Amino acid sequence: MEGGIAVPVTVLGFLRRELANAQDHQKRVALEWDRTLALLRTVDFRSIGPGDHLDAIRGEVEIWNELTLEPPRRISMHDGLADLPLDREERYGYLHRVFVGTDPAAYLSMCDEIEEELDAVASAEGPITMPQLRDRVVELMELAVRSSARSIEWMERRYRDVDLAR
């Protein structure tokens, strides 16, 4: 809606807008990547316990989860893309597999495992060794990068196809 007037959304217009959003998303991913890696370098995962570092890592996991899921969520909201399933949940599942590289259930399972590891550190009597936690956080970061890059590639292809068909 522009200036109180309903403007029909064309597929080309949607793709143009979402491509710009995806490019902005990729910039956010790059900024978060640097920030998160700087944090991870300050943590000794051979002796990690409850406290500020753990809270910061938990916050980063939430950020990376959102960054990973944003592209399939945004695009699956649009009903007018002819080559996608009509059902919104099916469309989301398809886009999740294409962008993230896993089905939504496997991704959620991975996120649950990260949360369990964070909870284990938080409830430990003292510092514990948890190098796999760093690896899992980096894996989540990589999935967000993949989701962002693949969403741009996917939209650029669709945009070219729709633009050529006009």
C-alpha cells in the first residue's frame, strides 16, 4: 500500500523488492559473522562455564537462527510464485531445503542440540570442556550464510525468468 492506495503486487515487483531485502540480509550476515567470530575467539571452549560468555553465545545462536530462517520465511509468504507449492507450509519446507540445505525438522533438531549443550554448560557445577559447542555455532553460522546466498541466487534466477517472459 502506497500513500493509502492499494498497489497490486506483481511477481516481478515482489522479486525486485525481495532481492533488495536479500541483499540487505546478506550485509547483516557479513556483519554478524565478524562479530560472532570475534566473540568465539575470546571463549576457551576447553573450560567454559556459566556467565557472560555463555549468555553472549546463547544470544548469538538466537541471532543466527533468525538469520538462517529469514529468507525462506519471507519468500514463502508470497502466494503468487507459480513454480512453488500452493500450500504455505509446503512452500516454506521446500524453500528451507533449497536455501538452508536441510529439511525444517532436521534444522530444528540441530538447534535443539545446541540449546541442550548451552543448558549443560549453564547447569554445570564448574567449567567443562565443550569444543563441539563452538563447532555447532559455526555450523549454524554457515547455514545462515548458505541460506542468504542461495536465496539471492534463487531470486535472481526467478527475476530474470519473469523479466524475460514480459
